[in-house]
Amino acid sequence: MHIGSGFLSPPVWGTMAAVSGAALAGSLAAAGRQLDDRKVPLMGVMGAFVFAAQMVNFPVLAGTSGHLGGGFLLGVLLGPALGTIVMASVLVVQALVFQDGGVEALGANIFVMGVLPCLLGGAVRGLWRHRSGLAYPVTFGGAAVGVLAGATVVILLLALSGSLPARVSLAEAIGVMDFIHLFIGVVEGAVTVAVVAFVVGARREAVFGRPLAAPVGEASA
């Protein structure tokens, strides 16, 4: 759900740049405590996956486009801080190299597709760490909610900037945006569950660090 360049007013994009900049500064500070030799390759692989997934998009309303996000997925597998850093890197490359989203709207795009869904994904991360049976349905629903929340924030930012078409009310714009992104959210939820289950099953130590201590009976076997 990229916001294009020129659709946000200076106060709005300036505020969002400050908010996302603060979030990135905090993420970079936290990254020093979380990075290890196993996390760096995982960050690279997941960044490439999200970059490729976002390349397929289509216009929705003026100044916006719809596509898979990947922020929730990054939040689950990497945690909010590292996930935000990876997503910000993807969006910077897209804005500077492919002119997708625009530099002016970069702060808003980082917040909508990085900070917000990565925080939501980080909240679900513990379910996978402890092998909870709720991990699958909560991840599916959380990824879909993250998409809808980001889409709603995009419309609110466009409304604050006076960029919505005059004939479209705020409620109508949110309805159209959320209706379209409901289908995207269902796909994102399914993809997120499948990828997280695969990665956690194949490289659990890379996702969570040291493996959980085995029960005493298993340790002595």
C-alpha cells in the first residue's frame, strides 16, 4: 500500500518522517543487542523475499497502490526492531532505485508497512517461540489486521493532506480501501503462516537464538 510522491502535504509527510525516523533510531539501538551470526543471513533472505513480493502491485485510489506487505512476517521472524530495519531498507531501495512510493512519502510508507505491522508481528512472535497451538490462527488474523490497519492509516493521511477526491467522503474512501485490502489481507495471512511455519521448522535457532532447554527427561535420555 505505497503512498506516491506529491500526495501528502508537507506537515503530514514531515511528521511521518519524524515518527519513522525515531522508530528507526530505536530499532538500530535495539539491533546491537539482538544481532548474531545466524540473524544476518535470515534478514537478507527475508528482505529479498519481501522485496520480490511487493513488486507486484496495482493502483487502488489516487496516490496509492495495493500489494502484499510483509511487515507482519518480518515482525514474527525477526522481531519488531530488526523487522523494521529490513522493511525500511526495502522501501528505501524501492523509492530511490525504482521510484516506487517516492522519497517524499518514505516516512509514511515506512510507518505503514514497517513500523506498524512489525510491532503487530512482534506481539505474535512469542506464540511461535513457545509452540502454542494459537500461533497459526493468530498469525493469520494478525497479518490480515495489519494490512487493514495500514490501509486505513493511508486514507487518514491522504485525508489530512487534502488529497482525497472531492466526490469521495472519508468513510467511502476507507470502505473502498479496506474492502480491497481485505482480500489482500487474506492472502497475506496465508502466506505469512506458511512462511513462518517453514522457517521456524527449518531454522528455529536462527529465528529465536539458542534452542529452548529440553525437558529433564529428554536431556537425560
